[in-house]
Amino acid sequence: MASLSLKHIYKVYPNGVKAVNDFTMEIEDKEFIVFVGPSGCGKSTTLRMIAGLEDITAGELKIGDLVVNDVEPKDRDIAMVFQNYALYPHMTVFENIAFGLRLRKMPREEINRRVKEAAEILGITEYLGRKPKEMSGGQRQRVSLGRAIVREPKVMLLDEPLSNLDAKLRTQMRSEIAKLHKRLGTTFIYVTHDQIEAMTMGTRIVVMKDGFVQQIDTPKNLYNYPGNKFVAGFIGTPQMNFFEGTLKKVGDNVEIAFHNTDAKVTVPYSYFYKTRPAYLNGETTVIIGLRAENVSLDPETVAKAAATIKVKISHKEELGNETLIYGDINMEGDGYTESSTRIIIKSADDVEHVAGEIVDAALDLDHVHLFDAETEVSILPRIPEFNYLDCDVQGKTLSFLGQSVTLPSVIECESGAGELLIPSDAIKLGGNIVAQVVGIEDILGKKLLSMELGGRRIFAVVDEEVTTSTVGISIDMKKITILRDGQEIVSPMPEVVSFDGNFVKKKVVEDVPETAQERAKRLAKEQKKAAKAAKAAPAEGEQPQEEPVTIEETPVEEPVLTKRKKIVKFSLLIENAEFPAPEDIAQRLIAALSLKRVFDKKYRFECTPYDLTLAEEGIEAEVVGIVDYGEERFARCLVGEKTIYVKLDDSIASLSGTVHLLPDIDKLAIIQADMDIRLV
């Protein structure tokens, strides 16, 4: 069995089309992963790159501990099940299943054992003598699965295996495949465009669109916490209701006004703690999402609801145990056309509603979803990127939520009120600011700490558990932003340093030390020659030696001889400074772009200020100042017209003039600039 690691995987075709963009994921051993998305989203291409049927343009793919980018498909220890079964019509079921094993020249007894075991698992033992044409679609799919099972692979790949089956058979086969995964205990990667298959089968789901990964999470989290509007609409049946509207904070409440209608509802501000205040100004358009089950027409529910809205009924769909009722919150809307006012309601009651009827509907805003109208990204994230707080600056004192802190000398701004943005990862445990602990959640492997400070909720991503009712916190000042009238007057220090450059090669002649193998070969040759000479010309007065000469093995010592060789050396030319390229990096660049094209491209090299050190040689930079954040100090340098920050050791009291920067090559990200592909 094996885990998989996909790091910055790209697929770019010769015409420039990017089929897969920066796919990064860690798949644990024995997981059932589902790739889901509309046609053309890149899910099957990604699967085929894992299988080795498509070349990887850039990135690193590992199965277990082995990098398999250049490993042949037959040597990857994977098995693949295709959409069209791909069975040989002239062979029996037994022969179809055993075909791959016979190609590997496996013993007959072992083939028989594996085929019979697979047939028993799949329930097709009685069909082993039949040919595919004598079987149903579901039975043929089982045969296709059996052919993969007998390989006993580390990873099982399934590319839309149920798309040719009818609805009832698909449901049955979903259960069969889930049961098979549990029984085999191997890693499954399953591709489908059907979100019901994805939700019912996967331990985790990868939602893709236009070659980009939209979200990776469990089925439950995808449904309850979609990261953007696409995921929210794609996952779930029927799809989520989307309305356009505005949010306005009024005291301790927020008023939601729906566009193209007079409908308004009011909810507590506590629902929107994680939302940026700029969205609560009553002017910024947002997308409001509610699932069909979070809207109710039940009279008792409506009577108790804190938020209700008028709906004009248009039609309904009877589904047996429930009914989907369609309508419009715009009294002029028709309820049929998909619009920002159409609404779908999931109902389980027996109340009859007629077309044209206007009714009250209860909205369960505990489950409301909000998205930015332009980017369509959630503005109610599980882990907020920032804490948005009102603040005031007077001289070097920053005040917020009843707290006052001294700004570091590097931060300069005029006195006055503004908006303070503190990233959730910039709030650290341990400090003089005392906050009340509300709770801590484990979200996608990160711990999100909720706290009360000055009557406001703030959030921090922390590494350790918190068991006390209060905590002391501090703020990493190099990460804060201060806005005034929408303009950024204090900016965070950039976390990424970027350089331009090229990948170059040179042919050089060098004295290369003799290798141990070459030395051993030379010594053996010399001994053989000496023995031959001794036998041909015996010493005077001695009889010729009849017995064969025994040559004692000479221990191989460290090579001492050298010889001149013409060799090719690869280098990274970063801002006109040349650095030797490690062999693995050079090979990855060449593999991604081919030997012919790799030297003609422009590259962007990225690292952090912590990955640069001062040296006697390297990238030439001009120091223009020292940035002092108290606990940390950085040199602000100019490289050409670029501003670069370099972390300084405590031993360096001052710095000026021209310096040279040495990047940690092993920590460089290398991006091909024209195609914007991360190669390393």
C-alpha cells in the first residue's frame, strides 16, 4: 500500500493550454479520494498523470517514497479501471482477468488463486466461463474491476467507471466499490462528474474547475463550508439558492436587503464575526447563499422564525418522500428562470401550494453562506484570513479594542482613526494583551482560537492547545495593515522575495579525479600486464613457471589520479549573479521544459527574507535602511528597482552601502515566468 504526494503539478499542452494548474495534495495510505468537477476541469488528466499515461509538464509526483515522474506506467505499481471496461470480447471472464498476470509470466497456480479470489470478492465466480457479450453492464464493470484487483496494486485508479450504467445499477455499484475499498485496504483515486457519487464514496473530495483545484475537504465540510460560490453550487442537490443583496450593520444586528425586491431580514451581528466590516456598509453587493432545506414553508416553523420572506410559488417537483417547491422572492419573477431572486424550497409536509400563491417562508440564517460578488470567494471562511478592527493612531501609539501598543520605529503614519487588519496567524500566544478564551476548533489540521477582546471577537491560528479561560497575546507588527478612507497607509512587510534570472549551461574543461571504479580497473589491468610479462620472460637461472599466476586483489584506495575532461555545468543566473544548480534541480527544469527549450526561458526565483544571508559574493544589492520591528530586524535593499528584505542576525548592529546576498538554493521556488508555472 502507498501514500501519494503531488506537489505543484502542471499539465501544459504544446498549444499553451493549461489543463492542470498547480495541483498540490497529500494523499494518505488507504484513503478513498474522489476528483469531481464538470467536463474539461482537468480531473481525468490529473488521474492519467498519476498513471503515467500523460507526461507531467512540471511538478513532483511521488508514490510512497519514490518520485515517479519518469517511471514507466507498468513500473508504478498502480492499476486502472476505465469508463468503457476495455474487455477482450473473444476471451472468457477468467482469461480477461488473468491476462495481465500472464503477461508478467506469473505461475499458473498463483494466477488461478488470484482470479478466483477476485471473482469471489466481486460475486462473479459463476461467470468465469462466460464471454463479455453474455453479461450485463454491471457484470462487465465487475470484470474490469477484477482485472485491476488481481494486480494487488499500491494504488487503484478509477476513471468514471459507472458513467455507462443506468441509475439503479450505478447506486448498486457505488456500494460495491465502497465495500471493495474497505476489503482491499488500498488507496483509491476515483474520477467522476457526478457529485452524488463523490459525496457518497469519498473520504475526501477534490473539487476542480478549469484546471484549478477549488477545494479539498471531506464531503460534510464541502457541503457545510464551501470555499467559494462554485463549490457551493456544484455540491448538493438541488443546488444552493443564490441571491444578491447588501449587508448593513445596525448596532448589534445586521440588516440583509435582497436586490430586485423589497425583502429585508435582520440577524444578530454575531453571525458575521468573521466577515470584513467593509462588506457590512449597506452598499457593497454580496451573494447570499441558502440551501433548499434551510428554507421552510411549514406554518409552525414560520411562526417561530426570526427571519421570514415572501415567496410567490411557481411550480413544484414531487420526489416521493419530499417535494421541491419553486418560487420567486420578486413578485414579478416567474420562478422558472434561474435568477438572483428565484428560490427552491425542500418540503416534507403535505400542504398543497398552487401556482401564483404568495406565502411566508422561514429562513434558517444559522446556515447562511456569503460570497464576494466579484471573486465569488466566501466572506464567511472557517479560518478568517484577517481580523478587521477599528483603530486610532496617535504618534507612536496604536489603540484598538481598549488596548494600546507602541508601534515599532519603522511604522510611520499620521495620527487619526482607521481600520486595522491583523492576520489570524499574526496573533501569537504570550504577551501583555489579555483576552478571554471563547473556544478552540481543529480545522483542516489547524487550531483556530476564538477570543473576546474589548467586546469584539478575534481569531488566531495557534500551534498548541489552550486550556485556560484567559490568554496573553501579542501581535507580529510586520504583518499588520492600516487603512484610512480605503487607502493603505501602513503595509505589511512582504513575506516573499522575488528575483529575475535564467537557467544556463557552460562547457568547461576540468581535472576530474579518478573514480574508485576507474582506479580498480586500472590496477587490475596493470597487474594482468605485469603477470603476463613475468610469465613470458623468466629470470636468469630459473625454470619457467608452469602454474598460473595468482593475482592478489589490491584494496581500492581513494582516487588520487586526475584526468582532464570536458563537462557541462548548469547554473542559476539570478540578477546577474551565478550560482551552481544542484543536479536534482537542473534535471527537474530540463524534464519540465525539455533540454532544447529550458535555456531560452525567463525565470522568477522566490524565497523568504529568512532564506537570504549576507556574503562576500552573490546578488549585488544596495542597503537603503534597517527595518526594526523590535524582536526582528531586516535590511531593506535595492536590487535594481526591486525592494528586497533580508533578515539580519542580532550581531549586525548597522549596515550600509553595497552588499551581496546569498540565497538558500534548496529553498528557492523557481517559476517559469511566461507560462507562470512553478517548476521547483
